[in-house]
Amino acid sequence: MPRSGFIIPYSRNERRGSVKLRKALCSVFLVLLLLSPLSGRSSQNFPHREEVSYALERFLLKERSFVQAGLSNSSFYLPLIREVFQSEGLPQELAWLPLIESGFSVYAHSKAGAVGLWQFMPSTARHYKMRIDFWIDERLDPFTSTEKAAKHLKDLYQYYQDWELALAAYNAGMGAVNRAITQGKTRDYWELCTKKLLRRETREYVPRFYAAVRISQNPDGYGFDCNGERTFPDFMLLESKKPVDLTILARKTGMELSELKFLNPELKRNITPLGEAYLLRIPVDAFSRALAAYRNLPEEEIYGLTWHTVRTGETLGDIARKYSTDMTLLQQINAIKRSSKILAGNKILIPVGTDVAVPQQVPAVPRKGFSTQEIEYTVREGDTIWEIARVFRADVETILSLNGLSYGSIIMPGDRIILWTEIAFQR
């Protein structure tokens, strides 16, 4: 059953005259929408500008799949974001910023190194005292990252006293915005854009935000599905004073590993950090089983350990490669300060089944474009990474990066790999 709303089909094969007509009709419709009154909002908060109309048009046409995916994801995190922003005295419209930042995905990465719902760069994250180390990346934690994003947005507004400049600085950094203000001799965001003193992404950023808020206020009217049926699972906190492998905990309790990982996305190794207590999120209905399993886990099963006896001439790097694990992790588990300090006959603990291998020669993950969709592909007999990339018009290096593979990796039938492909592409 088609949803109510004004939807203009788009086809690359349409004749030029038909395309112009459709665009003209779309433009007229968008102007009418932009001029319509907002419930409880003054019109000055949503400027009637061509840039906003263009951003809205892109969302309705070329980037419709991206927006729909973001709206579907939003129900997991909006209650949390709204609560935090209300406590910080921030406009509730800002809760929709992750729609254009990450599509409301905590796993979103950019080539520049931005990560998470709020796309924090490492330098900004550390400025706000977010933890990023071998074990944890708090940029992936929706709770911590949302609290820090609220503080960051609040700081930017207090500095600029203007939300459009604050949002521009959120996207480009204060240095870029301040240079533009100095060169342009104006604090008007739109004038800085007209003079092209801000990079293109930043010139489009604020219009995209306004367009996202517009859609969020009336998704049905724009033909989007935003029922909000999926929510973040209810959980309780299990204080683990010893490191726990999520894989083993899931197996012992009958929980789904995917659910544990979804609740604790900040854990980079599927293991709680060694040598410190950690508050692990557990589904409410599985908490009693998890607590009992945790208390009864033998020491060697806490984080999937096995013993290895060092052989003559064997190095820590050799052992790490043999067990497909990371040498740094071996050093931390066994309190080895120098990798050369292992002797033949000594026994060292090896983590197994922890998925901690650090692939070599893996390209950096590129920035995911607004018109890019993520799909999961099941490898078939005879498939190669290069053939899959060709069929889906994807980039080989991106496939390797997204799946933690190197150029020498072998894929087998039944393996599932993540692909990024353009929304417009139909196989």
C-alpha cells in the first residue's frame, strides 16, 4: 500500500524535457512546504532559502534511501538524545543532527577518522575526555558520545552566539570558520557561503540540517516511514571486575552475541578491558543468567584463554600470528613489557575466539557519501573480492577496509561481507 505524501519517481532514462518538468513541479511543491507554518516554531528558524530547498529536494529524490535508513535507525537513539539535550538546555531540533552525520549509525566511519553517531574526530573526542585506546572507543558508545556531543554543541554556541555558525564549526572545525569570518569580515553564515569562504561540504551542511528537521517533523507527508517501533533494548549493568569475553558469555547464557555487541558497541575487542572493572550492559531478561554465568566462569574461560609453551627461537610475533591474535594483547595479558623477554619453555596465556586480529596493509575506510548504502553480501562459490567489487560497482580497498581484510585474505562460500554501493545502483 503506497504511503500518503507527494512522491516524484526518478528515472535516469527519462527524457530531458520530462526531467525538467518534474524538477519544476518538485520545486513548486518544496516552496509550498517550506512556506507552510511550523507547529510551535517561528519561521525564522527555517530560512526560505534556495540552498534549503535544494537540500530537501536531494533528500526526496537522490538520497531517499539514505534518509529512510537514517529515520529507521533513529528510533533506537532519539529518546536518549532528546533527554540529554533537554537536560543541557539545547534545542530539540539538534537531536536530528545524526541523520546527516551518520544516518543514526554508531558504526559510521569516515576516511578522515570520524566515528560514531556524532562523527567525533579523535582530537575532539580526547578534548572532551572520551576514551580511545586498544580496548575501547567511546565514540561508538551512544550514551557517552551523546553527552559529549551536547557539551560540544553547547560550547560552540556559547562561543559564536549563532547556531548556524556553531553547526558550521561542528562540521569544519572552529579554525576553518574563524578564518572564513576574518577573511569575509562578516559573521553571517549565508554570506560566508556566498563568498565561498567555507568548503563545499560546510556550505551544504546547515541547509542539509534544516532539510532533515523539516522531514523529521512530517515524515509521512514526505513519503517516509518513521514509525519508531524499534527501540534501544532495556538493560542492566553487570560490574565485571575481571575481563570477560562476550563470545563466551553469550554461549554460556544463551544470549545472542549480536545483542551483546549492540548494547556494548564501544568494546573494540569483544572483551572487557584487562586489569580494571567494567560496567557491561546486559539485556534485562538475561541479567540473572549472565550474573550466574559470570560468577561461575573458570579463570581460563573468562576471556577464552589457552596455554602455549614457548619453543626455542619462537618470538611473541610468531605466536601472535599462529593464533591469529595481536602481539600487544599478548603482552598485556602476560604482563610482558618487552616482546624479546620470552624464553623457551615458558608458558604464556593466549586469547582464543576473541576476534582481535589486527589486519596488516588494510586501507583506511573512506568517507561514506550521502548517497551510499550499506548492504550485506553472502559469498558464493567462485566469488573473489575483485569480482564482487566489479559486480556491485564498489571499491576493492573499501571492501577490504570495511571487513578487516588484507589483500591476501581468502573469502569462502557462506562468508558475509559488507559492501558500500551507490543508492542509484541496481544489480
